[in-house]
Amino acid sequence: MGRATSGDRDAFEILLGRYTHRVFLMALRMLGSTADAEDVAQEVSVTAWRSLSELTEPAAVRTWLFRVAHRQCLGVLRSRRHHEQLDINLPTTAADPQRVVEAVAGVDALTAALAQLSHPQRRTWLLAEIDGLPHLEIARLSGGTEEAVRSRLARARGRLALAMRAWR
């Protein structure tokens, strides 16, 4: 981290390489488009290089990169007025076609249920459940408190549980 902040491009590439794939996956889930997610990941790299001096806490690199990626994704969403979607790869062939049909229907139901959540609830749920981020890191990304994250997550889980009760 110290070498990267002092302008060592190789050190920066190593640092960025640790998180690029996770940034891409987060962008992919938010945007629902591989091309847009790749663009966001690239833009995050450029922005991170230009703004590396802003990073005062080396332990917060991942949170910082996710915050940059999140802002980029919001910009893309605003520009095309698109709703977030989950990108879940389902098997296209299976021994039991009925299971594939049920899985697709389940993903469609979850996507529809997520669309009914408020943006902060949906974002919090995706970061916690799909990206596996801890509450403190989500709070840093959203600029809120851990308590607010817990509250949003609880409300999101409750609403999703109601919407998905037929799939239990």
C-alpha cells in the first residue's frame, strides 16, 4: 500500500488485482450487464489511480474501491434509468428439466421481490447476502451507521421472506 501511494504502478496493480474481480461482480449485480460492469471496473481502476492519495487508511482499500464502484454504478443507473438485477447463472441442461424450470422461476420471483425494495434496502441486501460484506463495511460504503445497515437489512429480509414464502 505504501509503495502504491508513493506512485509505484506495479504495487498499485498488485493491490488493485486483489479486488478487481469483486468490484466487477458487484457492478454486474447492480447493473445486470457484463459490458457495463467491465466499464465500471475499468473506470474504478482509473479513478483509484488518480485518487490514491485520498486513501488515508490502508486497511480500508476494499471499502474505498467498493465506494468508488458504487458511485460509478449509480451514475450508470441514473443515465439509463435501469433497475438493479441479480445475475445468477442457471444450468441450461440438467437431468431434471423440472428443476431448471423451478430454479428459473425462483430467480425471477427473487428479482421481482428485490425490485419492490427501496434502493437502500436492495443495495444493503445485495452487499450483505451476495457480496458477503460485514455491516461495518456496508455502513462505510453507504455513508451510514452499522445500526442503519442492520435495520435496512432486517426490513429487506422481512419483505423478501414475505414475497418468497411460496418458495420455501
